[in-house]
Amino acid sequence: MSAAAQTQAAQKSLPKVLRIGVVQEGKIIQERLVKSSETVTVGDSPKAMFSYPGLGLGPSHALFVWQAGSYALVVPEKLEGKISWKDGIRDLGELRARGDMQKRGESWALPLTESVRGKVSLGGITLLFQFVNAPPEPVRAVTAADFKARVFNDDDPLFLGLLGVFNLIAVLFYVAIALHPPVEDNALDHMDRALDLVVEKVEQVEIQEIKPVIEDKGPEEDKTEVKKPADTTQDAAASAKPAPTADSVAKKSLVLQMLGTTGEGSDQIASDILGDQAAMSGKLDAALSGVNGTEMATADNVGIMKGSGAGGQGDAAVGITQNSAGKAGTGAEATIAVKKAKVDVGEGDVDAEEGDPADIGRVVRGAKGRVETCVQAALKKDPNTNGRVGIGWTIQAGKVTEAHVVKNTSGSEELGGCIAKTVRSLRFDASVTATVDEWAWVVSGQ
């Protein structure tokens, strides 16, 4: 709807008012808009709405009277005038004759509608009347008081109510916090909780006195063993305690390795040990299978384990030293030395589409401890494992989508697969998208 149409519709909806103009000698000398329900009077008195002497209507005559929601024209019989009536222009005498006007004492009344207009002659003046739309309300002038700050705005009570409620809730929270006693923060408690997350429970392993073992050289040689007098009290306490399990040994070994990691990349070794805890536990289970008795030592020499020899098996020894990862034996003549893994991280052939290629090298060198875990597992199966393992992989938005063995001279397919699996678990910066044609690790035992 256009602006003009909206204005016309608004004007139609407004109530109409009576407009009266006074004409004398062909000129309009007075004009007035009369509100609804206001009586229009004419006469000689100054109190009349239209006061003109010599009209012959007395001090004040009610010419237009409000009744039953509309105006009625009330005129004496001697007055003349013409009205735009329903079927044309009619004079007052004709309307009285037709019965359109009603007799009221000495006057005649004609009910008016908003479509009626006309004129009435009163001596030397003529009154013109019609119904028009009410004019718009005048705009109130802006004063300085309108710009003064108010404490409250009377036009938005809902906002003020909600603001008061939220302020009250905030005060209650503040009082509750102020009255609540402070919580003591103990740094040692935080450390204990962090250790509990790393290792749920570390079983205590008793460090017992180390006793030298004389290996059995055969029936032709004498067996000699240096023993101290038995302490019945310690033997009774040792027999009362259950033998450590492979899982407890793995957990204890993890803590010892974490506390003793040094050198380049040691920060990554600790995280790799935690990540491969389950794998190490499984390898220890394999190393301890078939052994009847177990005893763990944490000194620089080997630990001693004694078995009852049931099932035809002899003594077995498993331990961790500075120069070897451990020893295992299942008979009098069987002794296998497991070497410590040695890994040299080389440089790779990288084709980087996005991101910093140096970030790839930092992540790969940081995962050296995890590769050492793969090499250590291969050395347990074959102490002579050594060579060069090259892996190629693809990085999409920081994630390795594919990894494969490019070249493997170590003689162990499992080692190549383990390193490729380790590469697939690496996470790079999200901005890195690249293709690594080959990255080589030189592995051996020492």
C-alpha cells in the first residue's frame, strides 16, 4: 500500500467533525470546527458560540444539537435555508412539508448525517455547514525538560523489573561466595592425582639381597654356590608374600624408565613408554612364560629368579641392567642376551603442499622412543637385527592417511610393519599437507 493510500485510509477511520463558516456580504468572516457532542449556539448574547446582534433568535439559540450519537439541525419555522439532502438540494420548507423534519415546540428538527451539508439564512448573515475529517493532533513542542536525565523510565517497566531481578540474583551469589570458606589448594594432592592417572596402582616389589648364582657347567664340574646363613625371619616374610606378577613388573619397570630417561629425545621416550605400556606387558609375559619362581632386582647387576624345577625346567634369570635390556633362560645351558635398541633418525624426502616441512622433522624425531620400542621387540626375537628401514606416508591436514614400507634391510618384516604403524599414529600440525616419499631409520642393537 502506498503512502497516499495509507493516509486516505487513516483519514477515513477518523471521526468527522462539524465545520461551520459565517458569510456576510459574500465574504467568510468566521470559521470554526466543532467537536462531537458540542452544541452550536447562535444569538445576541456574547456567550453564544456565534454572537451577532439583530438575528431575531434571542440571546442564544441551539442551532445544532447533539443527540443519539449525531447532530440535529433545529430551526424556527421562519428561518430559510437549503440542505443537500438524499435526493438533491431541498429547502427547509419543502423538508417540513415532506415530513423529513420533526416538530419540537416552536422549532423544527432535522437529523443530520455526515454526508449532509447546507446553508441557513439568519438575517444579514448566512451559516454554511458540512462534516469534515478531524484534523491531526498538534505536535507537542519539545522543551528542555524532555532532555533531563530520569532515574526511571516510565515507558519500559518490563526492562526495569528484569534488571532488578538479575541484580538481586547477582547479590545473592556474591554473598554465598563471600560466606563460603576457601578451599585449600595442596600442590602435593595434585601431583598424587596426576600419578594416579599415569599408573593406577604400582605394586610394591621388595628389593631383596642379591645372591650370586654359579651356572651349572655340567656333571664333570663341581657346583659351588656362596650362600649366607639363612635368615628364618626374612624367609618367613618372603614366603608369606605372593610372587610379583608380570603386570606388576611391567608397571614398576615403566616408572624406573621414566625416572631414568636422559639424552636427546628423552621427553618423548617417557610419553612413548606410557603409550606402549600394554605392548611391554605382553612382551614380559612372553619372557616369563614357563618360569616357576620370580624375583626382581633394581641394582646394576642382574636379578635372581629361582624355580622349583617342576616339569624338567631349570633356573631362569630375568633382570634389567645398564648395558642390557635383560636375560632369560629356560635350562642349564640356555642363556640368550637381549641387546638394547639403537635407532638413528635420518632425513626424509618431503614434498610439502601446505604447512612448514620442518614440523614434520620435529614430530618424527620426537617419536624416536616409539621406534626404539619396535626395534627392542625385534631384537628379542633376533639379537642380530640391524639395517635400514624406510617408510613413506601421506599427510592430509595434519593426519597420516597412509603409510607403507619403502625399503627394509633389517631382515624383519614385523619391524617394518611396526614402524609403519607408529608413523600412522603420528599427529602433525593441522596446516601440514605433504607427501613423504621416504624417511629412513637405521636400527641395530648394542
